[in-house]
Amino acid sequence: MVTDLTLVHLSDLHFGRDVDLEQVRALETLIPTLGADAVVLAGDLTQRARHGELQRALAFVEHLRRSTPTLVIPGNHDVQWWRSILPLGRGRVRWRKYRRYFGEALTPVLDVPGAVLSGALTSYGIAFGSLTWNLRDLAVKGHLPRRETKRLTKLFAAAPPDAVRVAVLHHNVLRGALSHRMGLSHWRSAQRRLLATGADVVLCGHDHPEGAGQIDGVLPVSTSGTHTGRTRGGRPSAFNLVHVDDQAVHIQYWRWASGHREFVPSDINVFARRRRGADPGPTSA
């Protein structure tokens, strides 16, 4: 297996009230110099899915695409959930604005040399699959339907044996280090099914602090931070640079140094890469 893949992993820019435009300008300058094979934006491009917010987010994405292939998925802030609560057949209206600017595909697939990246939709607003007993979670929590992991499994199975398989979803699949919260309802089932997809790495966001870990000590997970003032614990904003080689997945944080007005490389987390054909573990709910 010969692999060398580098990804810029961003999330939660929240164009609108909370975005830090100084960081955005720094990202627009820095990212084209990093030599990445692709950029991934794991949702929450906007604060309230307003036209102006979506237009500025689109301008940012188009700027990145001039130098680097870019994959974008919606987050819970990009969904007009109030247009269709607990939908029974009218669910598409929730993403109408997002689709106007970013196209019909809510789960886009990006093929780059040596890798296949695919979005998985977890952002539905107030939907049956996302409901919990905690009122704080209304329109915030996400869920990962079985159809999404079945689609990922089929897609990754058809990829070349030595290709890196990357699953991208908005909601954090590991418990937040500071919030102690899971982004997904029914997260145990979601984790087991992600393991069974054959993914080499999962990219997500939502919780706002940067993070790196593994599902069951097997599947590496990169959680990108936010580019707003809404970080947790007073931590600086950060994005992740994910590098996959034949042996390991390397997840490096690039933190915002406000005094210097630039992002600087910081901690690196390294996880052994799962061998193709290894037992993915149980898949039942």
C-alpha cells in the first residue's frame, strides 16, 4: 500500500454574526500554500442560513477551489429546520437555501488521486431520529441514519484497495473534551456502523474545540474547531491538517495566534492506520 494524502479540515466558520473575519482572511492566504490534496468543510458555514451568510460562505469556498479540490457539507446551522419540524414528507424544504448556493448534493463525493471522500448527512433540525430527552438538544443534535452508513460502505467497497477512505459528517462522533457532549443521538450505534464502513478516518466538527481520537481504539477521528469567538474554555480557534500515509493517520492542530494574526502549527496526534480487511467489529444496533 502506497499512500500519501494531506487534507485541510475546517468546520464551524459561522459566516454571519459570529465569524472572525480576520481568521477567514488568514485562512484564504494560508491554505493554498499548504500543498493539501483537498480541503474539507464539515458544516456550519453560516449562523442562520441567511442569504448573505450563504453568499459569503460560497465566496470563501470558491476562493479555496481555485487552488485545491474542496468538499462541503451542511451543518445544523445551515438547515432551515423551522420550515419543517418533525417532517413527514416535506423534509427537502429544510435545505432549500443551502442547495441554492452549494448544489443539490447534501452528501457530495470527492475523488482525488489515491483517495475517496464522502459526506454523510447528520443535520436534520428537529427530526425524529435526532430527538432526545434534553431540551437543549432541540435543533442542535444530529443523527446518522442507516442509509448513510450503508451508502458509505458501498462506496468505500468499490474504491481501489489502496485508496484512502474518508467519511465526513458535521456532528462530533466522540465526546467533547470540554463539553462532555456527544453530537449524535444514538451515538453508540452510529460509531459501530462507521467502523463497519471501511473508513480510514472520520472528519467532523460541531463541538467547537479541536480534537483527535479513535472510535474503539481503531478508527481515527479528526474534530475541527471553530473560527468564531465561541470557542470553549477560552481556547484559541484551530483547524486540523490531516496527513495519511501507509502506516498512520497524523492529525495536527493549527492554532490561531491572535498576537501574530496567523495560524501556527501545534500538537500532532498519530494513530495507526487500520489494515484493509481487518474485522470492523459488530454492526448491530
